Amino acid sequence: MGFEMIGPALVLGLGCIGSAIGCGIGGMASHAVMSRVEDNHGTFIGMSSMAASQSILGFILMVLMRDSIKAGNLSPISAIGIGASIGAALMICSIYLGKCASSGIQASAKQPAVIGKCFIALGIVESFSIFAFVFALLLIY
């Protein structure tokens, strides 16, 4: 493996770093709230794990970028630019998903009726990582 795989490595690595941070933030809030309330534990865990999707998107992009580089359709320098920028977008989205999940978990512990509304906010943050993913696909192909 030469320098040509830096871009694919960046998109996967940054996506996974963000997922770990985001899931950690949400998980800490989930643990704290589950110790105080008796209901919605599964929902809290689900909410706290939403940031994991960025690592999946990063993995898919890594594979597609690797194959495109090997086929000669994507230059290594372009792959570095795509990997760094889209990887950063995935990482930041993951971190904010964790923060949003954390506040949603805490809010729904106090008022369980708002739990569905909290998922809407998570979906909005998630949509930005989907946009970045689609933009990367347009750049790769």
C-alpha cells in the first residue's frame, strides 16, 4: 500500500473517530439517565448509538475510493482531498449526533413525551452526513 490509499484511510479513520466520540457522549448520558428512570432504556441506548452510522458511511466510501483509485478513475491527490473533507464532515456530524442524543436523552428523562421529537433533531443532524456521503459519491464517479 502506497500513499494512494491515504484518502480512503482518512475517510474511514475520521468517520470512526467521530463515531466513537459521538457514541461515547450519548452513551454517558444514557448511563446516567438509566440510573434515574425506569422506562425507555432501550430507546436511550438506540438514541446514543445513532452516531455509529458515520463509521459505516466511512467504510463504504473507503471501499469505493480504493476501487476507483485502483481502476485509475480517481487520482490519489483527489482522494486525499475527498477523504479529508468528507471524513471531517462525518466526524463532526458524529460528534454533534452524540451531543444531540445526550440532550435528547436528558430531556426525555424529565418529559418522556418529547422522545419522538428528539429523534427528529437527530435525523436532521444525520442528514448532513448523508449529504456529505452523496457529494463524495458524485466526486468519486
